[in-house]
Amino acid sequence: MITVGMNYQVIDGKQAEFEAKFAGVQQALQQAEGHTSSHLWQDVSDNASYMITSEWSDEQAFQDFIHSDAFRAVTNWGKEEILSDRPRHKIYKH
């Protein structure tokens, strides 16, 4: 099992849009093979900073998901101009 921390810095004022997009990501995650659970967290000292923690059976399952059409369909951050910086992902192995 692995945990993935996905860090996002959102353009100020776009928080509600980001949270709505996460709802779509959450639906796609629920269908992904190897996915166990995911949670969205917001930084209490910077409300434009978010992290998604996601539990997976293994790293390959996560990699397969983030390279899938299902993931691309719900993560058009650039086109929507929601993020102020590139997302950063960190994998924590158990």
C-alpha cells in the first residue's frame, strides 16, 4: 500500500472552482483500480493551498490512474486557469 500526497496551489478566488473539480476527481478515483480512499485538505493558514491524500494498493495503480483518460477528463486545471503553480505529488510507501 502507498499514500500519495498531491499538493495544489490555487489562484486566489478560485477555491470554490478547485473544490468543485475535486468532486469530479473523487468520482473518477472511486472507479480506479487499486484506489482505496482520498481526502481533500485545505491549509488553515493559506486557504489557496490544498492537498489531496490518496491511498492506493501500489504505485503502479496510481501511475496508471494519473496517465488515464479518466484522470485527464477531470483535471483540465490549465485550461480552466485554476492553479497558480504546477501540482506536486509525493509518494509515501508503507
